[in-house]
Amino acid sequence: MDAKQRLEELRTELRNETISQLELMELESLAEEIDSGDTELLLAAGVPEDREERAEFFRKRAGLHSPLPWFYYDDGDDDDSSHIIQTTILGEKYDLFSTMDDFVDTKERKANVEFVIKAVNNHYQLVEALKLAEARMSDMIQGVDYCDEMYEISTKIREVLRNLE
């Protein structure tokens, strides 16, 4: 079942006043999947209505960094000395930071920003693929056969590599 279907099931439970604490926790965990205009589910998930409070809510949920994916904002000005990295929270764009460095030329600065974005956006996929690969390779050393899972691992690694190239 996809997230949208589950959200509609949770909405029904909410409207029928039969939603459990566990389901409310699940709803909160699906907050990023809720449409930005769906105040019924957003409020039930504990998402603040105020734009800035909402941004802070999602930043805290993401841990020590802003929600992924990050992307490069290009205003079309080739002579601009600033390159802005942004994220989207419930369909609204937020600036994360910009680079302004007189010691690095604009093309190199833009390449650096794109490199950071690519690394950040693929970090968790890469870690997951490497953990899975390490666990299965460890099992193979101990004589356990995982041909189907090795194919899955290989597929995940190829996907991450495609995103990194």
C-alpha cells in the first residue's frame, strides 16, 4: 500500500474518531507525504499551521540537517557571486545557505555546490546499500548463499552510482 492510500485510511479513522495512538504516531511519521493544503491531516499529524513553525518542525524531524532532497537555485544570473542551496517543505521552497567566496571563481563555486548537493541527496541510499552489502558479504564468508539478495544489493549499488555520476 502506498503512503497516499494509507493517509486516506487514517483520515477515515480520524473522522470516525476511532484512530489509535499508534495510528496517530504513524500519521506523524507520514507528515512529509501529506499535501500542503490538507490541514485536517497536517494538524492531526502535529504539523504547525504557521509557515516558519512548519519549516522548523520539518527541520527538527530531519535530524541535524534540513529535509532532503536539496537542490541548486539558479536565478539565471551568470555573473552572480552567490549560489543558493534550497530544500522544499510541503511544496514551499526554503533557502538553506548560499556560497559567496571571492577566492573561488563562479564556475568552480557552482560545481562545488552541485557536488555537495549530489553527495547529500545520495548519502542515506549509499549508506543503506553499503550496510546491506557488508552484511550479506559477511554471511557469504560464513557459507550462507544469498544469490537473490546479492542481485538486490547490486541493483541498489548501481542505482546509487547512477545518481552519483
